[in-house]
Amino acid sequence: MAKQEYVLKNLEWLEAKSREAGVKPLDKGIFYKVIRQGDARSAMPGRGSVVTVHYVGKTINGRTFDSSRGSTPPAFRLRELIPGWIIALQQMHIGDRWEVYIPAAQAYGKSSQPGIPGGSTLIFDIELIAVN
């Protein structure tokens, strides 16, 4: 598949996903679906927070490129992550588990990463475990 065709296919996939029941918009073309609601009274991370999460990352063809499941959940400084994660996690409460759909522009853009072709829309199952 040609690069431009791949990018278009990813954009079309995201557009179709955005119309599915239960899928809600965030800023900058990011969408999400709640898998499990956490404690609405709990902390929400800010850009400078360190977040502990479990996650699975996939491309639109369902191929997993990264996962923390089956191991100790990692902690990340939120401001050091891709823009799509920064935007989504700042809207989550501890205990929330969301499926987040991130357009390439809010992920790795045109750059390829291991297991992720440039122009990829990314799908992340993210569970927010802790905020520090």
C-alpha cells in the first residue's frame, strides 16, 4: 500500500470510529470510549504529573506494537509522552480505563517507529492507576 493511501485509510478509519455509539471527542481530533469508569472524585493528572498506567497500543489493523499488561505498570512523566496521551490522560480519573483513538498528528506524525508506520492512527487501551 502506498504511503499516501495508508495515511488516508487511517484518517477514514478514525472518522468512522468517531461516529460509533459511545465514542466521545477530545481536543485535536482525539476520540475515546469509556471501558470502565473510575472514581470521579479522584485526582486527575496535570502536564507535570507522573502517571502510573497499564496500556496496550495497537494500529488500526489490530496489531499490538506495545503493552504493559502482564508486567508491572510503568510510570511516566506526562509531559514527556505523545500529545494524544497528554490530552487524554488529563481528562481521566484514577481507575478510569479508556480506549483512546489518536490521529497521527497527535502521535508520531509522519515518522515511523518500531511496529508503527508513519501516518498511523493509534489505538490505546489506557488504565490510569495512580497520579503523583
